[in-house]
Amino acid sequence: MRLVTATTLLAALSLTAPATTAAAECAGNPDALGVGRTVEIDTTGGPGFGFEHYKVYDFLEKGEVVLTFDDGPLPGHTREVLAALAAHCTKATFFPVGKLVVGYPEVLKEVAEAGHTIGSHTFNHLDLSVVSRTDAAQAKSEIERSISAIAIAVGRPMAPFFRFPALKDTPELVTYLGQRNIGIFSTDMDSFDFKLRKPDKLISSVLAKLEKRGKGMLLFHDIQPATAKALPELLKQLKAKGYRIVHLTA
């Protein structure tokens, strides 16, 4: 294993492992994308990741991609996403919403059983930058209830990873998450799959952004039908263009 160190010891030391899933090992798909490597995130102190908001830690090498999915689980679309990922023997990070976890715990269990990383994304998907102005306790409750719902559904605590709805944080909540040793995730590139409703448009947009940036953490939503439909071809294109998937774990 190779140690990737940040310039400060504030929070994030990453242990990286070599390729964990080769295409040849993926049953039924010799052209599978697989997993290029796994990065273990130390969330002590609540570090922030994703250059859209947090510009301290850059653990990705050129051509590396992190797949993340927000707002689920929703049985039909989330299962389509899981099937596409399984067909390529690759892994992603999911940031589910607590109230949907309560409604569909069996779907979140499938996400966990498939070996994906699960963080949290509040209980009701409220804009915490607005909620916290008038009710700091409610804002913290949104965070804690989501974490609890996920742990109850899966039967054990998941990764201490958190993503703010609409990526809108506040200094007070960033401090709170830091005290709880929960890592905060923004993104490098937003797919805007809630706007790009046609799978082909979504694929071309994502690939254009990747070509321009060369690497990055991608934000999708597993509740969006366009994402579920686009993912099989997008993964195929990522493989064809030489991109490598990085799996984040705690």
C-alpha cells in the first residue's frame, strides 16, 4: 500500500491500494471498468473533499474518477444503478436521504451488500444553510436522524461521510461535523442529471467535463431516471476512454 499524505495533518491521510477488480475478473464482462484503486479516508476533524467547495485535499491522479449518487434510495432507479455498477464490477459512494431509507430499507441493504460506500445526506433533504439560521438544533437533527436511519436500515453504522443538500454548508455545521469526525463531500463535477433529462445528453455532458478536467469526483442522483438509463453506456465509455474508478472507503 502507498501512503498519500496531505500537507497538513489536520484530517485526511489516505491509504491507497492497487487495483482491486480487474476486467478479467468480472464475470460476463471482459470489458468491465472495475475498480482502479481504493482510497481509505481518515475523517478525523471533518475534512472537506471536492474542489467545488473544498480545495485542500487532492488524492486523485489523472484519469481517475469517483462515482457518487445522492438522494436515494428509490427502488426502481436505484436498482437500475446498482445493476449497471455490478455489470462493470465497479463501486460508488451513495449519500441517501433518511426518509427514503426509512421507506425503502431493503434497497439500502442491497447497496451495502453490493460493497458500495454509504454516507448520509440529511433526513428530509432540507437546505441546512436556511434551516440553521432559525433553528440550529433542527439542522443538527437533520444530520443525526439520517445517520441513525441508515445505521438501523443496514444493521450497522456506515461511513462517516456527509454531503450537504444542494452543497450548501455553514461554518457552524462544518464545525459540528468536524467535532463529530464526519468527512464532508462536495464534488468536482456536477452531472446536473436533474436538468439533463435525456441519457445521451447526460453522457456527452459528463464526458466533456471529464475531458476538460482530466479527473474528478462526479455527482449523480440515483433517483433520476436519466441517470439510471445512461449509466450502462457511460460506464462503457469511461472504460473505452481509459478512465479508472477510485472507490472511497472510511
